[in-house]
Amino acid sequence: MTMFVFKFDKALQAAAYLLRRESNHEMNYMRLLKVLYVADRESIRQTGRPITGDQIAAMKRGPVLSQVFDLVKGEHLRSPDWEEFIQREAQYIVRLVKNPGQAILSRFEIETLERVAVDHRERDEWDMVDFTHTFPEWIKNNPGDSSKPIPLADVLEAVGRSADLEAIEEDAKEDRAFARVFGTGVAASLRNVG
């Protein structure tokens, strides 16, 4: 299963963008994870590429970007870098404490984040769980009380891009090769230029 490269800086800036839209710059972390997933899914639908490049996991409460979830929980190698900007304030609340900017995000990615945020502004975390439980890729991979990866092919099928699977997997392979040579930060910046 070919996956894209996780882009920490894009994930951080995307999460911060969504938190900046909130009046108090904080949000239930489950809601944040769901809105970020919906934005990644929408980007895949439109361009064949996610915003964050994160691996998608099916969990009891719906699909989740797995590395972002680990960052939120403080269980990721880059958690100290994340927590410089986004911190857990209470058991289920994350708060933007410092703005990382949005320079790495493309105009399309910012527009996608904005559109998804506006479309789902009235949904709380439980509404977002119910909403993402309707996604075919989660239904197909429903893990019960466990978790399991959602294959890229299942997401592409769900968003109507199955015919592009081979080309998108090849793009993901190139993304990984580029990151191995240049590193993920450089790869994200250079690939965004085009």
C-alpha cells in the first residue's frame, strides 16, 4: 500500500489555521481531527493529493489522521515541536498558543480548509463522528473497538477517483522518493511550487 509522506509542517499549519478561526483559538481535539480528515479527503477528491500526507486509520469514532492524533496525544517524536504551537488545555481541548503561520500551505489548501471549516462550523465533535461514520472508506474498514489502516484505494473509491489509483499511487511513490533524497520539509516546499 503506497502512502504519501507525512508533512509535519503542513499538518501543524493546517491545524493552526482551523484553531485560529475559533473565537478562543481552541477546539475539542476529536472535532479538530475530524475536520482535518475531511479537508485531506476533499483535497484527495479534487487533486489526488492530501494536504497532510498522513496515514488514515479507521477507529471506533471514525477515520483519523494517525500521526496528527499521536501529536495531539503527545506520543509522536515531533510532539515537542507541535506543543510549541498547539497544546492540550484540558482533557479533550487543544489550544493554539503560538501562530506557526501558513507559508507552507498552498492557496488551494487554505481554501479547502476554509470551505470545510465553514461547511462544518455548526457540528460539534459528536456530530463530526456521526458524519464521518457515513464515509464508505470507514464503513468498509470499520474496526469495532480496535483500529486499522484505511487503504488509499478505499478513499479514492469513496471520493470517485478509483480510475486514478495507479497514477496517484505513482505520485505517492515519487513523493516518498523525493522526501528520502531531500527530506520532507524541502519536499513539501518544492512540490508546492508547481
